[in-house]
Amino acid sequence: MSVPDALAEAIHQLIAERHQPNADVVLDRCSREVLAILLESETHVLTGRARYVVESKLRLRRVDHHTEELPPLKVLLHVLNAWCSEGWRSAIHHVLAELAADELAALAALPGLDPEIASMTRNSLNSEE
């Protein structure tokens, strides 16, 4: 369980629901290092279309990339907040399940996290104990 696994799950959910433009935005916010980690993960293997999209983003990423790169937890914060407003509760739970306890706590501590997601995060933390 790790942040890259949670990002991989988010990408998988977006592509499965045919939200390719949103997946592109998420991947554009990730650094080259994070994209490489997504492809190398042994715990959450990307397959099919999701793998192809991440490989393409990594291959085409220029060094002078113009989109602001964010830390992986901040990328997740934006995705989860958007999903919460769109009613994607199940997808949120799938992504939160990929995070370790310390990562859940770090996510919950981020400013700007939707209160409902903060509550889900606390519930996930309590269920792990």
C-alpha cells in the first residue's frame, strides 16, 4: 500500500469510466519519477489502456514540462475532491484502501481536503487499528 498504488488505482478508475481527459490532467501533474514508479510498481500493476496512457505520458514528457508538478498526495487531494463533488464515493474508497496508515494521516492533514473525504480517511484509519 502506497501513494503510487493509490494514484495507479485513481488512473485505473478514471480510464475505466472513460474519463481520459481527467486521467491526463492527473498524470500531467505527476513528475517523471512518479510516472516511472507507476509503471514499475509490483503491488499495483497497470494493465491495458491505463498502462498505455502512463507509458505515453512518460515517453512524451519533456524536460521543460509546463504544467505544475505536485507531490503525489496533492495530486490525490485534487482527484478525490473532484470525485466527492461528482458522487464517486466508491472510487474514493478504492483509492483510500491503497494508502498506508501514515499516508492516510498525511492526506487528512492536507489543507483543502473536502470534509467528507477527511471523514472517510479517519474511518479508514480507525478500521486499520
